[in-house]
Amino acid sequence: MAQYTRCVKLACAFHLIFFFDIGSIFADSTPMPFHKEVATSGDFFIWAYPLLAEMLLITVVVEYLVIYLMLGRPARAGIRLFGFVTLMNFITNPAAQLSILFIADPVLLGSDVLAYLVLCLIELVVIIIEFGLMIWMFGLMHRRGALLQPISASRTALISLVANIASFAIGRLGFIMLVMIFGIYPL
């Protein structure tokens, strides 16, 4: 039990560092593409990094729980699996979130439908990249004895798809809730 207290302390410190710096922005109601707004206001990372860190934390927790449960709750793989899922999401999540903000902007693209199509394309790319990382991760964990049986590619594809759908749905609802609570962006 003592080995997990360090992880809990790190998670709490991560939460406190990145959570308490969100301020309200977008004070005027002038619609402007997001990339132009970032270029004109120099404080994008002042308000964005706590929000992006919250989204990363939500994604890591949700995807870990889905992967852990879909693998059948392996006893030996608990903390290693969490480390691998965290590493995997440190690779994919920031790029996906920034792509969603800068590329899938409805004002920039000119239509909401096109923005949703680009959003789906970004998520598809994330699913493919995470599938490849999971193949590597499950193979390594099986060779080291953390997983007793090898995981097939079709099962890995299903795990990647379900984990990303769950994290996207919960992350999207979480983003909407954070926006409503802190008044960052008028809905």
C-alpha cells in the first residue's frame, strides 16, 4: 500500500499546480477564429495549460480504467499499466487537444459540420496511434510477466476504440462542465 501513496501525492500535486490558474477570457462577444485570437492575445498558455492538464488527467484516468477492466483486471499489471497509459497519453493527448483547438475550429473552417468531421478525423488518428502504442505496451508487459497471456491485435483494436470513445465522451462532458463552472468560454 505504501508504494501507491507516492502516486497519490504526485497526482494531487499535479492537480493543484495546474488547476488553480484558470481565469475568464473571451470577454467580448466578437467572433474570431481561434488561431487569430491566440495570435493577438499573448496569454494563451496562461489560461490554456491548466485546462489542458485537467483534460489530460481525465483522459489518463478514464483510459486506464477502461483498459484495466477490459484486460480482466490483471493483478500484476496495475501500476505498470498506469505508467504505460500515462506515457501513451502524454504522447497523444496534448497534440490532439491543440489540434482540436487550432484545426477543428468552426469559425476557421466555416461550418460546424466540417469542424465535427475534422474532430472525428483527429480522434481516428489518435485511436490508430494509441493502437500501435498498445500493441507495443501489451507485448512488453507480456514478455515481462505482467500479463499472463498475449493480447491479440483485434482485441487491442477494440480496447483502443472503447478507451478513446469513453475518454472522449467523458472528457467532452468534463470540458463542458469546466467551462460552465469557471466561465471560460460562453456556451
